Amino acid sequence: MAIEVGTKAPDFELKDNHGRTVKLSDFRGEKNVVLLFYPFAFTGVCTGELCALRDELPKFENDDTQLLAVSNDSIHTLRVFAEQEGLEYPLVSDFWPHGETSRAYGVFDEEKGCAVRGTFIIDKEGVVRWTVVNGLPDARDLNEYIKALDAL
């Protein structure tokens, strides 16, 4: 079960598609975070969602907000995916220990071995303020994220 609104967001330290370390706590006091879990790079629904975020990036990555997209793919896979699709925001790898961060947020599907489509908006104090979890085949509505960010 996914963590709930009002819960302190579990911290993590993972590598992004460029091999840089990304820690949730580094944004505390600085930026709200849109933490988006997705199953796998190069799949149809995931590619569509991540490209839609790319097309609306100023709403999700600016002075007040940081977008972090997390999958269970390796950093090497994420690097090629980002280059191919022109994704300029961090794609973060929850590859090893496999799914540890996805499990901490309650969005890891043990049978499939990947994260489901979970999104968490975390405020500058590190508290989850909004969340939605969709099944693997169900794309998310970006307009819902924008409304939730505007409410912060």
C-alpha cells in the first residue's frame, strides 16, 4: 500500500541517468518535489507519460519544483532512453537494491518486478501532500499534478 498524504516522505539516495547521486533530502527547504514512479523505459505508456512531462517541463521543474522520475531500470538504460526521447529532467534508477525505494513508497509490484505508476507531491518540508497510484496500463493525468502543485 502506498504511503499516505501527511506522511513524511522516505528519503533515498539513488543515481540518475548521468550517474549523479540524487537524494530527496537535498531538496528539503528548497523545492517541492514531484516524485513519479513508472514501470520501465521504452514502453508505450511510460514513454507517453514522460514525453508529456517533457512538453510541459516548466510547470514541473522550476525555482519551486523539482521533477524526479524513478524506474527500476539501470542508469545505462535510462541514459539511452533520455537521449532518445529528449528528456532533460532526472531519470532516477531504483535498480539496486532492486526496487528498494519503490517498496519504501509502497508502489513496487512484487510479481512484475517493477514499480507501478505512483506519483507523490512532496512539499519543501519533506511531507507528502498529494498522491495518486495507477495500475500498470493506466496513464496518469498531468492536469491533476498541476492542480496539486498550485495548491501548495
